Amino acid sequence: MVDSTTADLEIKPSSASLHRKLIISLVCVVGGFAPLLAAHFYELWSHTQYQYFPFVIAAVAYLAWNRSSEAAIVERNLSPFFVAALVLFSWILLAIGVAMYDGWLGMTSFIIGAAAVLYAVSARKRIVNLFGIWALLWLVVPLPFDLDTSLIRYLQNLSSRLSSAILDLVRVNHLMAQNVLELPSKQLFVDEACSGIVSVMSVIACAAIYAVWRNRSLFHSLLLIGAGVCSAVALNVARIVAIAVAEARWSWDLSEGTPHEVLGLVLFTITFIAMLSTDQFLCFVLAPISNASSMTSDNSLVKLWNYFTDLFRPGTGEPLEQSEAEVSAPAKQYALPVGLAFGALGVVHLGLWGFVSSPAYATIERIDASESNILPEQIDGWTKRQFEQVHRTENQEYGEFSRLFRYQHSSGIAAIVSVDYPFRGSWHELSYCYFASGWGKADRNVIAATDNGNEWNYVTADYTRQDGRNAYLAYSIFDASGQTVSPPTEPLREKVWRRLRRRGPSSTWPVMLQTQVFVESAKEITENQKEAIIDLFLKSRSYIHTGLIESNESQQLE
């Protein structure tokens, strides 16, 4: 009796100590990941196509908690070397992310670390479809190297072409110039909201969550997601056609405001119902073939089909036992050191970057407050005629804000000098924006140049519209701290190099500003006129850039 009481007294302190270690480890891990995850989620929220991510996180949390509470207790051998490799890889990624202040790497590191934790948990609990729950986290990681931008452009063009073909069938007079739909009474731009990227990404997330919730096989899930993408493209084509028909036939404006939101909601609901119907159809088509008859029991094709359709299908788990799973010995031994290692990266993060806010906000505030005096009245034969401030909706291709300066040359041509902002990420390909707005494919060239001794190349583009009008464009980019950004010549290498060059919070998701000069003419623009346009562009961008750098330096001295 005495021995039993003594044993109880010895176990309680040990259990309390273990819980304290696990709590300390958890707090340290959270502290290590929190800064970069906050930066990553902030950036995701600034892009409309990724604003579904809170629902993904909520779905992962719910599924993990619900199925963990119902999980069967098991005893499995796991590879400690595999767990250690995952943890080490996660730590290395986080360390690189801290050094570069890169939220994308921070989120990737978190997902790899979560894989290590879930793999360790699977040795004690049989959680149904644990791999599927973990895989959902990748839905909040954007495609690298601006591949999502390429997807946006492809969907824009696809939706435009399909919509134009259907409008021809229903005999609606229109002209589709790239991503601009011109009706007799109105011009509509097929932007991201109507092109499909928002709906496609949302439908992919819905299909993936639904497949994991219903424990579908891997093949079934991939087919369901693919069908959802096709349905979403059809949804966006239907939206564009509905807006055009309503405008052409009854003069109803469904392109903005509440009617546009209601239309989108109705079509999205139809797409979701279609996804549920597709799921039931796939359940019927992909059902295993019964081996009841002797003919099918020995058929190798039947066996192969049943194996394939059942591949990676989540199990239903074993009967629930009443005992509780214990924390494994390696977890007891290494939880605190691992937590401290991740927490140390959080301390390093604060030591490197602290809580210093980005200078981007100060730069944008100065541009917002600027009037027409940001550029002089005369620039080598060019005379300023008008100044205009433009505010567009957030995440527009041309930037949310623009400062427009209209100049007239002594030869008679007119030019628009513009400062457009903010753009997040790296290089903003303005030539594509004009292509998408109906100007067609451009003759694009990268021109080597310098500014105050620093390399600062720029881009020129020649356009010709279907109606015969011509345009000439010159543009360049710099970030809010004043660092110049040259256009990429080798896309993949340049994107990797720009990511490696990031320094500090101001360039984690760098806020870019764009300077451009655009000239439109009914006649062909001559070489002499192009030289005058380039001269205006180089001097105007130098005025703007130099003024912002001096403002930044004077603010830092204060």
C-alpha cells in the first residue's frame, strides 16, 4: 500500500514537468513562426484570389481536431530519422526565411514541420485521412515565380475567347479585343474577377476540402478538382455573357455593385451544386467491381481496376479504445530542445528586423500628398498641360493609385506621364496590361540605361490597334525605399536572384512604384518623336525618383 502511494507521488511531478516542457516548446515554436506567418497571411489577404485562405485554415483545424478526438489508439513503429529529417528541413527553411524576411518560405517551413508532427502522432493514433488533412495546407501557398500570374493571364484569354464565341451565337453585337469587351453602349474589361482566377482558386479549395471530408481516394479527389476547375471556367464565361446580354438587350448594368455580387454568388452556388453532383457521379463510376461471380474473380483487369480505384483511399480506422495515447519517448526527450531551436529563430528575427515598419507607407503618403509640382512645367520642349489624380479599386492591373501629368510637345504630340502604385512583389509587366486592354501584341524591348550612376534599365513597347491607331510606351519600376528595379531578361534566373536580394521588412513583399510615358496617335509615331518621348521619360522618372530618395534621406536624418 505504501509502495503504491509512493509511486503515485513520483509519477505526478514527472507528468506535470512533461506538460510544462510541451507547453514551453509549443510557445517557442509559435514565437519562431509567428512573424513570417503574419507577413505571409497579410500578403495573401492583399490579393483577392487568395482571400479564401481563412476558410482553409479553419477546415484543417476542424478536421484535425474532430478526427483526432475519434481516432483509434494504435502502436506503430516510426522512423525517428525521418522525423528528424523533416524537423531539420523545416528549421533550415525557417532560418533562410528569417534571413531573407520571406513569408512564403516561413509558410512552407511550417507545413514541413506540421508533417513531422502529424507523422509522429500517427504512431499513437490512427487519424482517418491524416495525409489529406495535411495536404490542404498547401492551398494557402501561392505558386512560386509568378506562375499564378501566368494562370491569371491564361484564364483571362480563355474566358474572353469563349465568351465572344457564345455572344456571336446569341447575336449580340460586340468586339472582343484581347480582354476588352466593347459593346455599342459600354466597354467592359475582363479583369481577374471575371476571368476565373478568383472562382477557380475558390472552387479548387472547396473541392479539396470536400474530398478530404468525404474521404475520397486520391484519384477521385484529383478528378473532382479538375471537374471543379472546368465548372469554374464555365461559370465565369456565363457571368461575362450574362453581363453583356443584359447590357445589350435591356440596358441593365450587372458589371458592378450589388447586382454583380449577387450574380457571382448565384453562379458560384450553381457551380458548387454541380461539384456535389460530379462527386456522386464519380462514386458510381469509380466503384469497385464485385467479385461475386467466378468470371470476375479471376479477371486480371478487374483486379487492376479495383486496385487503382482504391489506391490511397483513406481507411475508416480501428474500433475506438478507451485508453489514452501516451506521448512517445522521443517526443518527451526532444520536444523542448526542438522548441527552443525554433524559438531562437524568432529571437534572431527580432534582432535582425525588430518591429521597424516599412518605409513604403511614408513614401506612398508623400506621393498621395504631392500635387502637380512633383514635375516641372517645362521639360525639353514638353509643356505640362494638366494634372490628374486617379483612384481605382484595389488590386487593379494599372495600380490602385496614379498621378497623371499630361504634356504637350512642340511638334504637336501629347503624352501622359504617370506614377502608378502600389504593386507588390517584383516586376510588374505593364506591356501586358496594355495588351489586355485591347492594344494587341507589342514589339517589346529592354533598353540599358543608368540613373545617377546606377543601372536602371527600362522597357519600350510599340502597339498597333485593330482600328489602325498607334501607341508608344516606356516604363520602369523602383521600390518604395528608392531601390531601382531593372526588367528581367531571363525570367526564372531573375526571379530567383531578386528573391535572394531581399533585405528587411521593406523588401519582404516590396511595394513597387511605376513610372511610365504613354503616347497614342492616329498616325505612325516617327523615330524623332520616339526620341523625344524617351527623353521625356528619362527626365521625368529621374525627377520623381530623386525627389523620393531625398525625402527618404531627410526623414531618416530627422
